[in-house]
Amino acid sequence: MLVHPQFNPVALALGPVQIHWYGLTYLVAFGLFMLLASARAKQPQFANAGWSRRDVEDLLFWGVLGVVIGGRVGYALFYKPGQYLANPLEILQVWKGGMSFHGGMLGVIIAMVLYARSRGRPWLQVTDLIAPCVPTGLASGRIGNFINGELWGRAADPSLPWAMVFPQSGTDIARHPSQIYQFLGEGLLLFVLLWLYARRPRATGQVSGAFLVGYGLLRFIAEWFREPDSFLGPLALGLSMGQWLCVPMIAAGAALWAWAGRQGPNFR
């Protein structure tokens, strides 16, 4: 069995200033987004619609707001509603941890709607541009989870070559390194599939729908290997909260993809 190396969460300390690995993974995610979204903006279907690098920079600003606010509020509402409704000011204490991808996604969708309205663009055109650029950021975040030794996996057969003990769990049980599974699945694999799919012009909304379906399916599968939150445990039908949140995501993505296909290629 492997043992998690228990990295120091602080990558660099300069006097009283500490730079955490998790913060660096966010910076990597934002940098990759700028690189990939700028490349997307140069593709004919977006370049002909007037997209520029300045638009991508503005998108990143709006997206960061959506991720942080949506991720934090989503965590409070989806995972610990009782605690945060009783102490709403704790929602602002982001340094204590607690972010939800599904909340962050909803936050980004709202931010993109507001951005699209302010620029007079179809909001699905906006989400189609950014959708293939998101998985690399998710991959970076999962590396941060692994470095921190958090969100570990369920118990695994000790004979599994990559089974790993996470001392942070307080046990010596061999576990699946689910952070790495998610890095490879909803991160790298989803990026490759979406980037290839989006290289050709698609009906407005289809790339966004493909992202919702792809992420939802890969996250649903990964949750079978990830230890459910101790304060929630398995929910109805033995599914985790993460899996239940993926169900409407997959359904919405499939419906959006099918609806967009009936509209035809209508980049505006």
C-alpha cells in the first residue's frame, strides 16, 4: 500500500506571508482558462462574432466571481443548510473551507447570463466558448485536493497497486485516491473530449449541453470511489449528495443538447 506523503499545504513562506498550494492551483486554473479561452475566441465561429482577448479577460473576472460566490453559497445550501442558516455570517468565512462545484457552476451560469446581457450576446454562445476551457481548471483543483490530503476515497482492496492510506482520515485503511481519479476523469478526459467535439461548429448550446452531460456522468462515476461526507453519508438509494446533484445536471445537459440540435447552427 502507498501512504499519502502529507505535503505541507504551504508552498512558500515569505515572513508572515504564506502561499498555499491550493491557492497556486487556482492561479494555474485561471492561467489555463485564459490560454484556452483566447484560443477558442480565435476560432471562426467566435472570431466572426467579434470575440477578442479583452472579452476573455472580462469573462475570467465574471467567472471568478461566480465560482467563489456560487461555490460558497452552494456548499452552505447543499451540504450544511442547518448550520449556515443558523449562522449566516459563517458563509463569509471562506478561509475555513467548504466549496461546492455544483454551486460554483450555478454561480458561473448566473455570471455568464449577466455578462451576456451586458454585452448583448446570446448567453449560450458565451457558455459554449468557455465550456471546453473549464475541465483543466477542475483538474488543477483536484491536484490541490490531493496535496491537501482531503476528499479521500472509499476503502479499497489493499492489494490494489495504487491503494493509498490517508493519515488525515484518522485511519490506516487503504483507500482509492479519488482525487486522482477525478483529475483524470472530469479533468483531463473531459477536456480532451470536449475540445475535440468543440473544434467543429456546433449548434449554439450543444457544447454547453455536452459539458453538463460529460461532467455529470464522470462525476457520478467518480463518486462511487469517493468517501461520502461524514456529516451526510449515503442518501436515498445509497447515492451521495454529489451523485444526486449530478442527476439534474445530466438531464438538463441532455435536454439542452437535443433542443440546440433542433435549432440548427445559429451562432449570432
